Amino acid sequence: MRSQTNIFAFTIITFVMMMLFTPEKASSQSVRVLVPAGSFHSVLPEVEGEPIQVDSFFMDETAITNEQYAEFLRENPEWRRSNIPPIFTYDGYLKTWKSDLEPDYEEVGENRPVTRVSWYAANAYCSEQGGRLPTLNEWEYSAQLLGIEDEAEMNRFSSKLISWYSGIDANNLPEVGSTGIETTTGVKDQFGLVMEWVADFKPIIADEISLDCGTVGRMQTLNSVYSYAASIRYITRMSFNPKITTGMVGFRCAYDESDRSDQTKHEVTL
């Protein structure tokens, strides 16, 4: 256990050093939307003091695309497939791309979410944009701002969500912005496209949780179809480690509200 802890600590230190000493370069920005401050109920039974309060923040309207990530790699060669240190990723990193800088558009199509990117690489991309990965609570809070008032309609949506989680087709991903699922603040595709990295994807309780019916049942503190779907999402995400490179996981970036940008699309207050 101590050996694993030391390896992880060394990896984090190396990662931070790479981030600090990478020169800043201009790169394109995604459209950012403001997610206003608010609160939500988590499906995690161990969380005390609910509802969870979330400060306002900006988040990318859509997931990061292959095209955007290729531009990042052109300006940051240390994160290319041939250069990235193995402590930051598994061998599957961008394995479906034709080369370091060339996604296989003939195979996956254009304007698709970039996947097979490790948590470390996703962090590096967001840092280059002046942002960061959203926290778990930011992502979950935003995802619940669907504006669905009718319980029956919410149950139908949640049932479709459960089906989607059980069979994400990583080989046939749709374009970003195409799912038709949009929050009241304008964030698109948090469901129906890919799962997404968050900064703290593995909370402290994660080591005690596995993806099984019993665990999902114990997490049903909210007693709704949506909370069941959310439980599957939480537990699946907890099973990740920061080096995985799966075709079902992409990412988008978040930004502190003080980091305002001309790319802002909406400013919403509650």
C-alpha cells in the first residue's frame, strides 16, 4: 500500500511540474456558459448536510472535440501519443487516431467528442485553456438543471438514461451538440453522448463501492428513477483510474466565474 501511495504521489508531482513549466500558448476556446450558483441532492448516502451548495461557474457548452484536441497537441507536443510519459496514460491513448496529430475522421466523423484521453491529459488540455476539469459536484449540479417538471416525463427520460449507460456505443458517437439534451443554462450533451471526466471522479468512499445491484440499491436515498440512473453513473465513474483511455469517456472544461471570457454564451441568475 505504501509503495502504491508513493508511486501515485510521484506521478502527481511530475504532472504538476509539467504543467508549471509548459509555456503558455494561444489556442481556441469553446463556447462557455454560466451555470448559476445553487444546490442539489447527491445520491451518495455518506454525504452530510445536503443539499450540496455549488458556487456559480462557467462550463463548456459541449464536450471537447477531436479537432480541438488536435490543435492542443500541435501546440503542446509533450502530450502527443508518441511523447506522453507512460505514468500519465495507458497504451490506448488516442489509439484510434491515424497519427499524433491526425484523428481518423473517415472512421469517426467530424465534430465528434475526443475520447481515449486520460484524466491527466484532459486536465492538461483544460489548464491550457485557462480552466480546469469540473468538480464532481459542479458536473452533477449542472446535469440536474434539465427543467423537467413533470414526474412521469422525468421517469421516461431517466429510463432512457439507464438504457444508454448500459450500452454506450463508443464506435459510433454522434456529433457534439446533437443529442437534443440541453440544460436550462445551455449546457449540451451531459447525457447521451459520452461519460465525462471530472476533477474528483473517485471520492474517498469509492474504494468501498463496486458496480453491483446491492450497492446501487443502497444509494437510492432519493427514491426516484433518476437517482437510480445517477447511481450507475457515480459508481461507473468511481471504477476509473486516472490513466484509463476508454472510448466511452470524454471531457469538457470548467472555469471559475472570475475568469470571464468573450466566449460566454449565457449569463443566468436564479
